Amino acid sequence: MGIPVNEEGDAHQGMHATQRQQMIERHQDSLDYFGYAPQALYWGTHEEQLARFSMLAGIGVRNGDSLLDVGCGFGDLYRWLSSRDLAVDYTGLDISPEILAKGRELNPALGLVQGELFDFDWAPQSFDWVFLSGTLNWDVGEGSAYARRVIRRMFTLCRFGVAFNLLDIRTLDMAGIGEIVAYQPHKVLAFCESLSPGCSLYSDYIEDDFTIYIRREQP
Ligand SMILES: C[S@@+](CC[C@H](N)C(=O)[O-])C[C@H]1O[C@@H](n2cnc3c(N)ncnc32)[C@H](O)[C@@H]1O
């Protein structure tokens, strides 16, 4: 813990300080407005939030595995896994102190930490699985560069694999949703395949969304 945010926004791997502040404020506003609800996380419906969880878990999470959830929101992934009888050793991290405070209130026993991925100096392969749902849907002003840094770091931290979702630029109607960012699935897949040959792409579970699994090759 404790790598400072770089005011210049380039040497540090994290997002620019201005973007970080905006991210925190938009989630504070949404939480004030909606309270504990998927809409506070900018999800359309609870069903879509859970469909994304189901897709992530499909990579092969088992009882007792450790899991890092990047941009964990309220820790709803943990609650969903528990409801499926999957007891994982869960760590959630989120940039929004307000969202996280609500998450701690709902799940007092969970390991929830505040910040972005680059604020923490976990050793390589510290977690069996590293998941991300919805966290890279905001435009932080760097094209796809920030997402690539996050995915690369997620892969470094996993022992077995990474699962994440992004918005699909092929189908998402971007009109009127200026600060959202969507991606070309096959371009993201090609980047992931530069990290590991064990990648799969899925885009048939809900509209405008795709999921990628990156499995670490076992020695
Ligand atoms: C769309 S919400 C999804 C939350 C959770 N994954 C879920 O599906 O319930 C995205 C979350 O990521 C957090 N977030 C956004 N950018 C982040 C970043 N770079 N690092 C960590 N958290 C981030 C937001 O505060 C928000 O809680």
C-alpha cells in the first residue's frame, strides 16, 4: 500500500489525479441519490449485474479459492458467490470511499480496501483469481491504455486466471453517454493473448457486454 498518485498522470501506472477525483465524486453522487442499489454502480438492472457475475465465475472458481475483485462496489460479487455455496477468500478493492463504506456496513467481515490497483504492492500471483466487473467502463482519457495496464497487472497478480468484462463497441449505442468507454472485443482479446495463450472471449450472455478469461498456463 502507499504508492502516491502522480499529479502528472504519466509515470504512475494509475489514472490521473483529476480522473480519480471525478470517479470518486460521481460514485458519491450516485450513492447519495440511489442508496444501496445497482444503479448507484451505474448498472441498469440487478439481473444484468448478476449475469455478469455468473459469467466471471464460469472460469472455474472453487470453494476456498482466493479472489481479488477489482472495483468491487458493495461486494455484491461475494454475496452472489456465497448464495451459490462458493465460499471464497475474498478481497475487494474500490476507488470510492463512500461505496466501500456501504460495502463494509453490509459485509463487516469482508476484506475491503480503498484505492486503485496500482496503489497496492501485492506480490505476483497473490490471488488464485482476479476478477473485474464494470470497473473499466468509464473513459479516463487514455484510450485503451489504462485498461491494458489494469489487465496486465491483474494477470501478474493471479495464480490461476483473470476474468473481466467490458462494454462492446460493436453494439452499444454511445449516443448521449459521453463518459462511457466501449471496446472492440477482438482487439482486447489479442492484447490478452500477448499475456497468455489461454484466453477465451464470450459475448452471448447479455447485450453490449463481453467477458474475457485469461488462464495462466500451469507449469
Ligand atoms: C460498475 S461498478 C461495478 C461494481 C461491482 N464490480 C459490481 O458489479 O457490483 C464499478 C466500480 O468500480 C469502481 N472503480 C471505478 N474505477 C476504478 C478503478 N480504477 N479502481 C478501482 N475501483 C474503480 C467504482 O467506484 C465502482 O464501485
